[in-house]
Amino acid sequence: MKALLLDDANRLSASLSDYEATRRKIDAVAYKTFTLSEADFNNLVFMEANASVWTDNQTLVDTLTPKGQSRTLKEVVDRILKAYPYQSPIKVFKHLADDEPWFDGCFIISARFDPRLLGELLIRPLAAYEKPVHSPNIRFYLEDGNHRALVYAVFLRLQVEKYQPIRAIFSQDWTHIYPWAQLTS
């Protein structure tokens, strides 16, 4: 991720035309902000994990986010708790982090988790290729905030916390922030 951000920043700093095109794209973006119900939160589609995201841990990728299957937060949490059956969210994420460095962020967040500090999640509609594996009532992909949302979802499932509504920022397309992001349909 850091390499992608650095490459993008270097490209924009070297090319005035690329920078101006990016600014025009940013200025044209429309955002909506709203509060997610608990059902909408649980039905957010979790990130599409792969070897470029999770360091050469295909077994864990296949276990938690299997190809061709739905990846809602609820379903990913079910898979996590089946593989890591602890009653403490901190222990769940400690063991996950031991197996995959991407979960270090979840472990750190879980240690002093406070849902009031969760902040907004960035969401978008599902892309065309994501729709077939999800039921029609699944509407949103979690574009940014996967660590925070996953920690909150585990705390909720283990009944350590009660659901407090979460704010979401919605856009049709986040490529103005994440140039490598999937365009939606």
C-alpha cells in the first residue's frame, strides 16, 4: 500500500497535467453522508484480500475471504471466530496478527477499542463483478475502514459492545483518493 501511495505521489509531483486532472476529478466528486443501521453495517462487503494485500498467506485468505463467496462483515467474522474461537476480541486479533501482519492494525485497535472513536467509514456501491456472489439486499462495499469495521464487528459478535450507529461517507467512485480502486457500475 505504501509503495502504491508513493508511486502515485511521485507521478503527480512530476506531471502538472496529471495533478490538474486529479484535482478536477476531486472537485467533481459527490459525497453523501448517512448513518448505517446495524443490518447495513453487518452487510458491508469486506475487502477483497489477495496475496498483494496479505503476505503470502493463501490458506488464511481462502479461509476468511474465499473466492466466489460472499464477504459481508458478518460472514467474515463468522469465519474468523470459527478459525480463532476465543471469547476475547483482543485474543482473536492477537492470534490473527501472529498469522498475518495485516491484522496488526486490528490487534492495536482492539486493545483500546472505543466505538465512539470509530469515525466514518468510506463506502461505495458494489461493482458489477461483486454482485453475483451477494444477495440483492447487500448494497455497499467497504472502501476504507476495514480494520476498524472488522474490530467493531468482532466486538459486537462476542457481545462485548452493543451497536452504536456508525457514520458512512458514500461516493460512487473513490479513485480520486485511491487511484487503484475498482470503479463501480
